[in-house]
Amino acid sequence: MDLSAEQITITRLNNAKESPTFYKVFTLVGLGLMIDAADVYMASSTNTAMITSKFATEAQGSTFLSAGFLGLFIGSIIAGYFGDYFGRRKAYQANLFIFGAATLLGGFAPNIAILSILRFIATIGLGAEIVTAFATINEFAPTKHRGRWSGAISVIGNIGSPLGFLLCMLIIPDFGWRPLFFIIGIAALILWAVRRHNFPESPRWLISKGRHEEAEKIIEEMSINGYYDPMQAQETNGKESRTIHVGLKRAFIVGIIVAMATTVCQYTFTSWVPTILVKEGVDIFHSLMYSTVMMIGAPLGALVGASVVDRAGRKWTIGIGFLVIAILGIIYTYQKSDAAVMIIGFCLTMAMYAMNASILSVYVPELFPTKYRFRGEGYAAGAGKLMNVLMPYFIVWLMTNFATSYIFYSIAILAIIASIVTFAFGPETKQRYIR
């Protein structure tokens, strides 16, 4: 296939209207992210329950959380290389099985050491799932509505956050934490079985590897409903529409900083708020109830982020969003009443998940060309996970030696730095593909 013909194929893919194939991919990706989101926040509630029941000390609980974040980091990096070299589909096949099997076994763990090891293994699969999910939707969605669909997948996935906390609230007080591992593990393995023979390879990846005939078959399925711009779909001028150039160094720097900031801010707050509330005298049931109310803001925030990022553009949405997180984080530290804690916590959660939807599911995948997309997403997401390996120890040190307010001051400082980087160096990628 000569250069102009390849560009025509890419343009057809960019403009193909949503098809049954696209909706199938969207549904399977969304279900995987929903299970993953439920698991991430199950871990924080499980950690609180284990510490309260003396199954683990605070230090051992920090090790449990850190093991999870280390696995997320390794999974993100491995998925990036594996997905770029061997295909999106293969990368997507293995991760859910690893996650589901190790999580299921975690329910039988006899001690915190074994559980931490299984958690590490499980989150390798979880980290890979997150990277491959967002990058995959970015490659299947039409350019015209890419921001909308990339954000929407984050909304669907983050429904799992309040569901995860709700499960914890209903199960942990009466049955302990082990049943949660069984539920999440079995759900992941069922989805893995369904997804094995129902997930197509990314046609963009196939084209990048010269496998044009295979790509053409998938594009024919994806274009069954026609194109958004038929004239553009038949361009033969030798130039792909709406492409811009962004240097890899700039893309990596901006992508890593904004992904790291949103991941650390989000996970620090959501992973530790139940423990912080218990430490301040709230019993575990009410701690989980407050956390559940706050986490309702997760899918709502993702919905706001998905809507705004496609209208206002990536750069302004992300830059201002980080400033909102900084302001709300500082306000949260001064709330004393239960109602104010839940309301401000709810708003802070919304802001954090608006950034999560805008950055990890939309902006970061858009910063990289197809050849480097999975690795770019993997490095960026992995940087945040690597920081979160150390964060539990930092949080325990802050809670032991200082007031919990210092946790939120730290969140505010990180958010302000990310806002400055976005405004100063971040390219606008709305309805554009990087070349």
C-alpha cells in the first residue's frame, strides 16, 4: 500500500461513524474498567478493615497498599511495551486473567505478607488493564467524538468506584474483608472469558505494522454506518487531516507530570480518607458510609470532565481543573462538621475524577502517535503509580508527626505545579492526531 493509500485508510478510520463493532469494544472496555475501579477502592477499605481487626498494623497496611501501587507501575510499563510490539488485543487478553486469578486467591491469604504478594501480582494485571483500556478507546473512536467517547469510558469505569465502596459498606462490617476478594476476582474471570473471542485488534496498530488487509476488514466493519465527512474520507491530497506535530520529549514530560499529579492526588485522597476518618474518631461503618457518599462524585466528576474537555479543549480544562483541586483540598482541611466533610469531599472527588477522565482517558493517549501510544500512556500512568508506591509511607509519617491537614496541603501544591506545566507546555490536541 503506497503512502497516499495508507493515509486514505487512516482518514476513513478517523471519520467512520460509531458502529456495532465500536459499541462492542466500548462495552467490553467499560466493564473491565468498572471492575478495576471497584477493586482499587476496595483495597483502601480493606486496608482500614485489616488495621481495625488487627490482621495488619498501620505499617503493614502501608506495605499492602504500596505493593499494589508497585504492581500498577510495573503493569503499566509492561503493557506499554507489550501493546506496542505484539498488539493491543494480546495485551488486553492476559491482564484481566492475572488480575482476576490473583485477587481470587487473595481471599484465602493466611497473613498480610501473602496477601501483599498476591496484591502485587493482581495489580500488575490491573495496571495493564488501565493503560490498554484508555489507549484502545482512543484508537477506535472517531476523531470527531474522540474526547466524548474517551471521557465516557472513564465515566462508565468510575461507576465502579462508589459501587466498590458500597460493597465494602454492606459486607465488611458483618462479614469481613475476604468476601470482597472473591466477588471481584470471580467477576474479573467471567469478563475475561467473555472477552477472549469478542475483541478485535486495533486497525491503527495493524496499519503501523504493515498488516493492511487485516486492518481493512476491521475498518469495513467499523464504517458500516458511513462517515461523518464523506468528502474528507476520500481525501487524496497526500496529507492526513487535523494532524499536528508534538516532539516526543515534550509529550513525555507533559504526559508524565499531569498523569502523575492526577493519579497521586486522586489515590492519596480516596485511598486514605477512610483511615483518616477512623483516626479522627469516626467508627468504621460511618467512615465507609462517608467515603461511599464522597465517591458518588467519581462518575459525576468523570462525566463533567468528559463534557468540558471536548467543548473547552484539553489545555484549559486540565489547567483550571488542577487549580480547583488545590482550592478544594485546602478548604477540606478546615471542615469540622460531618455534613461539610461529606459535601466538600464530594466536590473534591468530582474535581479529581474530572481530571482523571480528561487526562488519563483523553489527553495522554492523544499526545503520542500510534507507534508510541501504549508506551507513552504506560510511562505516564506508571509514573503516577511509582509515586504512589512511596505515598503510603509518606502519609503514615505525616499522620504520625503532623496534622492530617498536611496531606491536603501536599495535594494542593502538586496540583498547582501540574496546572503551571499544563498552561506553559501542554499542546492542545482537541480533534487532532499527533504525527
